[in-house]
Amino acid sequence: MAASESIIRGFASAVSPLTETLLAQDTRDVGVGLKARGNYMPQPKKIPLSRYYSREYAALEKEKLWKKSWQFACREEDIPQVGDRAPYSVGDMSFVVVRDTANSFKAFYNACLHRGTRLCDGVGSASSLRCPFHAWEWNLDGTLKNIPSRWDFAKVASADYRLPEVKVGTWGGFIFINPDPSAAPLDSVLGVLPEFFKSCPAEDRFTAFHIRKRVRANWKVTLEAFLEAYHVVETHSDSLSFTGDASTQYDIWEEGAAHISRLITPLGIPSPHLGDEASVAAAADRAFEVFAMAMPGVPVPKYDPTSKLSPRAQVAQWRRQMMSIGLARDFASWPDAAMLDSVQYFMFPNFCPWYGEGLPLIYQFLPFGDDPNHSLMSVRLTAPLPGGGAPRPPSAPIVELDFDEPFSSKPEIGLLSLIFDQDMSNLPRIQAGVRSAAPAHAEATLGRYQEQRIQHLHEVLDKMLGA
């Protein structure tokens, strides 16, 4: 960023402070992660709209991005026992991740070395990897175990027919793969994530639901819709009464090969768009209602004007109490921000882990098949492991939604289904629009502060692809 450049870092009102102010007013120590500010600001540059639909650009991404990057494949809890496996597909490439021992994982190209049949089409378990076509079989470490009619394959040397591996790394209960045999270790790209998540360990959570949605939009269009809160005022206008959308704080960290960004959108305050006269009491009451939706049968409190706590702090305190009771865990030291706010991190190229209990999600964005106009969005809602010696709950099975199936067809996810359907309504329109833009304006113009994470995504893409 040029030394002389002045950037407005969010918009506040008399009743809707910037996130930085709210963090300073928190009733608890917010910790090193939430206190930290980014060390990087990308330079403004218009984005050619063709990169959202060009097959040539998608082919370049396949060769220089997806074949060269560390990418989130699944959670350790998805494959808890030795022999468990899960497929991971990115575009038309596919891999299979296997728990080969109690504490280690391997990942292989998901194709039989006989005639190319997929070895794994879904989460499963067995003591070996066996082709469903002709029963060629491999041990969990990738070594060849058996070929039926072995006499007919005299030139097949077992040592040469080990399943081709890709690199595997783990952090926070997440399993990552990288097809590049010369890639540096996973640690090199995690950046600030391990330090910032120490106070809310991702490995101490489990997947409560998991939905995978096919989307009629490029994977970058889909990802970018979730990297900013700028769209809230229009797309999610029904949340303005309790969401500080324009108060959102954005940060980017550049550390060698690590490209990490974050947004913190405060909840329990009205949107600055509603002006100085917006009601903080109404913001608290609506926040109580929204968080209570996840706890059917629990009485919904109201803002108490006699309390010494601010309206926002009252909601956080109630959440601490309810979660401590429900999970037999102690949340007394958790800051208001960790109990309420949407704190979303992004690790390039497509992984979004959320921090805290405000919106405890995990996003993953992928190209779908070989059509750059289609993508796959994976959404997990996570929950803390229960205390009191209770066993780890199993990971929720994947629910698949086709292109035209709305999230609202799965009412068990509550209010989130409405929010996601609101987001999904935009994406096909964007994909259609980028293809029909006037030639003189076939570029995206990004906001300097609120859309800096999108700018950063394309800046890193340019470097990787040599675009």
C-alpha cells in the first residue's frame, strides 16, 4: 500500500461501533488472535470477468493451482477407524484419503491401475482398497495386494504398481492433500491459523451437519460471495437489525507461502446503515431470538435495561450460560466476540474455517467437473465436543443438494437454510452476467476495504498462474 494512501476502514454509527472498538470494549480478554491486525493490503486492480468462465483459464488453474496447492480434503473424524476412506474431487481430478493406521493418513489418486476405474465413490471402510470392476486390490499403505488371474499379468511387477500417492498434512482435525510431490510441508501455508485458533481448537469440535451443494457458478464467484459483508445490506436485509455489516473488520496476512485473510462481523448491534437512532435493545432482542433457534424449548430472554452489561454483552453472557449447561463445558472465559460474532478465516485457495461460536462453520469451494460455470460448495456446521466424559459424536453424513435443490429443503439447519438460499439466489445471476457484460466494462471493480479479500485472492492467483 502506498504510504500516502488513506483507506476508510469501515463505517460506524453512534450505536454501531467499528469492530475494533467493540473488541476493546469486550467483557473478556479477546486474546492474541482477535487483537491482531493484518500485515498486508493488496493493490487495487480490476478483475477480468473472463476468468470466471474461460475454459483456458480453468485449465491453467488445474495445472498451476489445483495440482500445486495444499487444499482441505476432509476431517479426521470423517474417517475415524483404520480402513475408513473418503474421496476428494477437485474438478475432474479425484483422490481418496485413507486412515492407514490409528494415527496416520494417506491419499492416493482415485483410479485403479488396471483400467482406471474409480476406487472410492463415497465414504466407506474396508481392510484394503479394492476395485469394484475386476477386484484388483491394494493394502492401505498403497502396496499391491492381489490381482485376480495373476498368471495373466506376468509383466506387472508389484513394486511398480503401488498406488500413486499425494502429500498429506493435518492441522486442527483437518486433513489436507497436495498433488505436488515437491511441495513444502503443510505448515508453510498455515500462517497465523495455528496460533490464532489455540483458544478455540478446531480439533475439539465435530461436524454436526454437512451439506454439499452444486452451484451454477464458477468456484471463484461462489467463494467471493462469502469473503465480504458488503452484500448483507441487500441480500440479507432481514438481518440488519442485529448485524453490524458495515462495521466489519477485514485483515490479511502475507507470510511467505501463507496467504490468510479474515473478516469479523459483529452481531448484537444494529447495522450502521440504519442510522444513529437504531435500537440497541431491538438488536439484542433479535440476537437472543436468532441464537435461541438452535436450542428448541429454551426460553428466549429479553434485553434488560437495568443490567450493568451492554445489550450485546447480555446476549454473550446468556450464550455462555446456556452452552455451559448444554455441553457440560466451561465457557466463562470466552470473550463476547467469540460467543457472538461471525469470525471467518480464509486460507488460499478455497478453505474457510470459522472461529468461535457466533457462526461455527467450515466452507470449502471447488470447481465441479470440467465446466468452469459450475462449482461445489461444502458447508459444515461444527459444535464443541461435549464435556463430562461423553464420547465424541460421529461426524454427520454428507447431504447432497443438486443444482436446483434449495438449502430450505433441509429444514433441520434452521435459519441458515434461509441465509444460504439468499446467497445462492445471486450466484447464477452473477455467472450469467459476467458472460454478457459490455466488452468495454468486462471487469470487476472492487471496493478498496470491504472487498480487499477478493482482491487478494486474485493477486495470489495471478502470481501462481503467471496471469
